[in-house]
Amino acid sequence: MTPPAGVGAPGSPPPETGSPRETATSPAGGSRGGGVALAAARLLTEVFAPVPLIFVVLLVVAAHEAATPARGVLLGLVAAFFAGGLPFTVVLVGIRRGRLTDHHLTRREERPLMLAVGLASVSAGLAVLMVLDAPRALYALVVAMVCGVVVALVVTVFWKISIHVACAAGTVAVLVEVLGPPWLATAPLVLAVAWARITLRHHTPGQVLVGATV
């Protein structure tokens, strides 16, 4: 999980060598059905982007494990700030200055540096959570996020895995682990996000599969 991805980018990103991209026409040749599919894929990509999922899963785990709801919300927000909020702010600044293409970091070559920023931020969050004596499960979740970012960073240097699907699959796994088997009902979320990323031609089936595995 990575972590930890709301704000539109100016224009469409140019194609990345060896990677699929979203085009102006749908896979169905511009048909109405294809347009609906693209719209649905864009919506899924935004709603279930890494940053929203990071905030949700950290708040859920913190609220579930903390001694009081108020402390849970506080700790969850602290963890979410370092795991998602701060790195995403850096991305937005990069877009504003013209150094990054879009908030999903569609270009693979833009990802390693931003993942390194995310790794530094979430690692700092671990130190803060230790000082705040966060519940063990919340601390473990952030450690898992650090591990996920490290793996994603190494792979992304030479191949563009799906961070969206990695976060979706990780969120489902954590909810099941912490809240119980009934939360397996959220598993279709992973398939929906994978479908969206492939439909938008931002990833290949192999890239979403590896993302889910991570």
C-alpha cells in the first residue's frame, strides 16, 4: 500500500514508451457505450485513488484500535497526513510548477522521485506515531505501507506497476484482517479499480496484477 493518489492536470499526458495510455477515443471506437465505460473508469480512478484509500483505511484502523474514538481519529489523521496528505501536496506543487504531468503520475519516469518522497514522509510518520504511543495495529499498518512503497519504488524504476490497484488490494486485505471475514465483500473493489486502469490504458493486465500482488 502506498501508499498512498483530486486535482485535474492541464491537458492529457503524452504517451510513455512501452506503456498504454488513455486516448481520446474509447476502445469501442468512440461509441456511446465506450464513452460510458471511460467515464466510469475515470470516476473509479478518482474515487478509489491511493490517497482517499489511505485516509479511509488509516482512520478505520485507528478508530477500531484506539482507546477512545477521539484519540482514534487524531492518530488516524496524523498517520494519514504523513502517508498520504504530505506526499500528495508535494505532487500538487510539482504540477503547479510544471515539473509533474498530473496527480496520478501517469509518466513512469516521474514516479520514482515522488515515491521516494512518500517513503521519507511515511517513515517520519512512523516516528511520530511511536512518540504518540499509537496502537500496535496502526503502527503495523504504517510499517506495511513503508514496505509497500519500497517494493513499488524498486519495481517502478524499470516498470510501471499499478499503485492504484496495490492500494485497493491492500485496503481490502487490511479491512479483512482487522475487522473480520465479512469484509471480503469489498474484494470486488480491487477488480473494479483494475478494470478502470486497464480501460483507461494507463496499465496493462500484467501491471495491475503485480500491483495487486504487492
